[in-house]
Amino acid sequence: MSFELLKMVGDAQKKKAVIDVRSGDTVRVSQKIKEGDKFRIQVFEGTVIRVDRKNSHTERIVVRKVTSGVGVEKSFLMHSPLVEKVEIVRRGKVRRNNLRYLRERSGKSARLTQKDFDRHAVNALPKEEVEEAPAAEAEEEKAEA
């Protein structure tokens, strides 16, 4: 009984469209920050070193960047209302989910090999719309002909 209730509440809290973020991606996360009575958007750009509980309402990513020679890591809940948007800047070619070995590296040894991908296609449409888009375009072409 309680498991069904948790699942129902979790599904209600889920965002409709979440970008498919993987380990090794360089992402730009826009997060709402409350200062007094006002909200502002703060952008955090770095490399995703871990993805937890994918396809769950508690999906989480850990993003790492180096600022002034100091490594900074932040954890973001993907379905949180404070996370405005997540934009993928580039994809890295990696073979594991947890990239904690990057913490001990700096400079060139901390680089990841870049993988080719279409940045605009990944960031533009949610998962459901990406699958439906080719079918909709085919129908539009038939209507024009």
C-alpha cells in the first residue's frame, strides 16, 4: 500500500522532459537560487562524473569543475523544481558510470575524449517528441503534396 502511494507521488513530481545525461558529458546546469525574496538563475558548467538512479523520480547527477585550481563538485536532482534546465555542451567518450578517478587528475590528464553528437537535436526536444518528430514531418510532407 505505502509503496503504491510513494510511486504515485513520485510520478506526480517528475518533470515531463528530462535530457538524457550520461557520465563524461560536459553540461551547463541552470539552477534557481533564492536571495531574500527574489530568485535568480545561477549557471554551473562542468563534467558529469556520476549518474544515479536513472529513470527514477530521484535521478541525480554529480557535476565537477575546477575553479582557480580548486575542484568543486555539486549534486543536482534532475526532477527538482530548482533545476531550471540542463544543457549538454559536449559528450565525452567514457566506459564507466563513476568517473571519480578525475579527482586525482589535473590538466591534460583530466581531459576526456570528445564524442561526436548533434548538440541542437539533444537539447531541443524532449524524449517523447524526438520519437514522434519524424512521423509528424512525414505527415506534413504528404499534406503539402
